[in-house]
Amino acid sequence: MKFLEIVTESFGTLGLNKMRTGLAALGIIIGIGSVIALISLGTGSQKSIENQIQSLGANLLTIQPGGQRNGNVRTAAGSNTTLTLEDAKAISTSSKITTVKSVSPELSRRSQIIAGKNNTNTQVLGVYPKYSEVRKISLSSGVFITENDISSIAKVAVLGPQVVTDLFGEGADPLGQSIRIGSQSFKVVGVTTSKGGSGFNNQDDIIYVPLSTAQKQLYGVDYLSSISLEANSADVMVDAQNEVGYLLLERHKLSDPTKADFMIMSQSDILNTASQVTGTFTTLLGGIAAISLLVGGIGIMNIMLVTVTERTREIGLRQALGAKKKTIITQFLVESVILTFFGGILGMMFGILTSYILSSLMKIPFAISIPSIFLAIGVSGAIGIVFGWYPARRAASLQPIEALRYE
Amino acid sequence: MISLSKISKTYKNDGVETIALRDIDFEIKKGEFVAIMGPSGSGKSTLMHILGALDSPSSGRYFLDGQDIATLNDDELAEIRNHKIGFVFQSFNLLPRTTILKNVMLPMAYAGVEMESRLEVAKKYIDLVGLTDRINHLSNQLSGGQQQRVAIARSLVMDPKIILADEPTGNIASDQAESIMKIFKDLNKQGRTIVMITHEPDIAAHAKRVIHLRDGRIVKN
């Protein structure tokens, strides 16, 4: 019997018993589909977290003072007072720095803010105008802190949307109103657009004031809590980190880099940490997917064993009519391949569709993990083929009369 | 054409030996119509399966058309069944939900016959058994008698040396059984060798020669 004829015959046989074929295919579809959907969801949520971090600025470097060292006791990072406005100016003017585009010195404190009868405790950030550029801040109304505000030590403030809600109520227009930070009165000149985020990183619950005002009028200090830098591109992040690091070591008269009184963190460092976290998450989902692959595989195995064993008599008849062992095994193998192939394609579509629907419901990016597709189809396909082939081989090895009499 | 010498068959089931056939010797010549008779458990089915190369004897020699069947491997046996033996089973054994035409063509498919001559030959034998008007019906849409006629047509397409019929009328209403037997008699008149198993004396009466089996031995030939 020619191979092509066996293939045609196999299609015919599969079409004969639609229920049996449908159930066998369903096992494969569910097995493959669930694996693809689960892994795609994992990849999607990983992307979602990466996107959020990227939106903070991919070329961003942050310099923070190191912790204070008293003997063997080291205080928390960021609590030192070694970072100054002169450092920031040196970075932006030094000829040794070639890879930094913008420099934004910052002083961050928490204060009690009062407007009329309402008050809130939030982060007050003294900034330069460059801040909006480096941190990708945009305004929903008014203007950001200007050079003029810096030089005139103006008492103006730009509010995050959360602060507006807390102080003036939802959707109110605070432009021109005055608020009090501590005991001093500030005029609201702008409101930023919402950026989302939560906890320590809530960029909506913040008040921006001119850095000079924060240092001289509000808190009476001359140091900075951080300097944000924007590198020329994501490719020169490491160069920028090194250039700025050596400049600051020199300025702080330190010869040993391990004793540095500052830390430079890049967004990619944070990204790496976050990726590790979401990587664990994806591994977890992968584990669940592996279990469903196993369960799906056992389902495929069972239905294949049953459908082929049920046809032992048919195998006996075919042998009695002159079918050779090889012909019979080929026929059943081809049937299994057809089943797992089409079941695999349907399962893939089912998985992709499921993950598309779920990711739009969960508002995470829709991402398809190509290796997961190959893995799912490969494993289920192999199981389907092996467990279609094995009972067929067993039946074909029986004496024809034993197969014919099989109950 | 068929020659059995000292054929024995022993089954082992859970350590218990059952002897189905003991030292069977006989010959069947070309053109004969032989009925093998005996009560159930007499070994007639086992004998039939050995004659059809569906089962192998425990000992003894079986020559079919000059060939020693015992020396052949599985694939060679499949070829013998395909080319030299036509089977008619008690339970018809047609492929379910498959057209009559396809059922009848199946042995030719395994023999690798060209599609054109397959159709031609199948139609010829379907006509012979009088089912031309149902050629595209599915096997399970037919009555028992009609199914058995399809099975007879299927047994003939490879022009076998011998037709083996195992209780061919066992599952058929008696009025249709007569027409089945008529087909066998006509085939025999055309010179075909037929070996039939039955336990009904009136069916066996159609044969020219009757072999009686009891407890695995020939008691009357």
C-alpha cells in the first residue's frame, strides 16, 4: 500500500468516528492551549513591569550619598550629606563628562502641607527645571519650576494630582491658590499629569518646589539628597556611570573606589532586579504550565490508548485481508500525527486567544512566548504519537486471530 | 492443493493445557466444496484459523498450493492471506461506516492494485452478489444477509485459491441463508475451492464432502 494512500485512508478513518476523533483532539487542544496561555500570561506580566520601569526613563542614572560610617556602624544609604550642588554643577560643566545629557540636583524631604482646612503629609522635592526633562514629567496645567524661580528663590509649587485631590478635592483647579509648607506660604503654579505608581514610588503624591527655595527657605541645608542624570543613550550607561564616578571620587578626594561616599544606580540595575522578580514569577507559572502539560499529556495518552485498543479487532481484520504489520503501524502512526498536528494547531490558537482575552482583562501587555509554543506542541505531539503508535504496534504484533477475537 | 499432516494445536491458559486439535491429516483438492462439521469445542474453528494462516499450529505441517506455511514469517503470511485465501466470517467483519465499494476494494489496496482495476474488479464482484444498486451504501445500513454478500464479494476480489467460510450463515435469517448458500454453490460450480465450517447439517448438506470433527480429531471424512 502506498504511503499517500495510507494518508488518505487515515483521514477517512478519522472522519468516520467524529466523536472519538473529537475527544482525542480535545485532549490535545486543552493540553497545548493551557500551557501556551499560562506562559504567555507570565511573559506579559513581566513585560508590564519592565514597561513601567522603562517609563521612568531608560537612560536614567541616580546618584545618592552613601551611608555615614562611624567606626564599624554604617547608617542607611542616602542619609549622608556629602552630595552638593557644586557636584551637580561640576558634572554638567566638566570636560571629562561626555556621555551625560542632563543633570538634575534634588533635595527630598517630607513635610506637612496645609491648604485651607485640609492638610496632608507628603514628599517635597526641591528641583531644577531639568528635572521634568530627566524624569519625563509633563504638566496637565500651569508651568513647571523655571530658571527664574531658582534664581529668585521663588515660593512657588507644582503639585502632583494626588496632592491636589488631598488638598483641594477631586478634579479641583488649584492654580493660583496658595498652600503652606510648614509655616511658609507657596503659590501653586502647575499640576503634573498622573504617572501612576504606588508606595514609596508614588510620583503623583509629591510637591515640586525650586531647589534654592527648598535648601535656603524651607530646610536650611546646602546638600542634596540625590542627583538624577540622563545619559546620551542606553548604550553609554556604563560609561556615564564610570565618568561620573571618577569625577566625584576626585572631587571628594577619595582614592579608593570601595570607600566612595556615594552610589550611582542606573535604571538598568533596577530593571535587572525587577526582571529577577518577574523571572521567578514566570518560573512559577512555568511550573504550573508543566503540570498542566503533564496532565494534558496523560489525557492524550489515555484517549490514544483507548481509541487504538478499541480498534484491535479492526487491526485483526486488516491483517486477515493481507495488511502487513508495517502498513498497519504506519496507518495508526499517520492517524496520530494528523490528530496531534491539527489538535496542536487548534490548541495553539486556543492558547493564544485565551491569553489575549485574559491579558486584556488583566490590563497587561499581550505577549506570546514562542519557545512555549514549541515546547507545548513538541511534548504533546510526542506523547500523542508515541501513545498512538505503541498500542497499534502491540496489536499488529498479535496473531491475526487473537486481534480478531479481542474483546 | 491443501495438505495437512499431523496438525496439532495446544492452548495454554493459566497453566492449563487445552488440546484443540490432535494429529489432523487430510487433503483438499482443487474445486472441492468441503464442509467441516462438529459440535462447539470440537476444534473446527481452530482448524479453520490454521487453514487461513491466521494462527499457527503447535506441530505438524500445512502445505497450501505447494508452500509450507509453517516456514513463513508474518509478512509472507500476510501476503498468502491476501493473494491465496478469501475469508468469509460469521460476523461479516466489514469496516463499519464505510461504503460497500471501499470494503470490497480493501484487499486490493493492500495488494497494491491500480485504482482503475480495483474499481473494475470490485464492481464485477459486487454485481455477482447482486448489490450493484447499493454500491455506495454504508456497511452498517445493510441487513445481515446483504453484509455477508459484501463479505463474499470481498473474499473474491483477489481471485484466491481457496475460500474459507466460518459459519457463513450463523448470523443470518434462514430465508437469506439459502441465497448465500446458492452463491457458494455457484462459485463452486465455476471451479472455486470452498471450505466451510458449520454445525448445521442442512447447511453442510450443500457441500460435496463433509469432515466431522470431535474433541480435536477427525471422526468421519
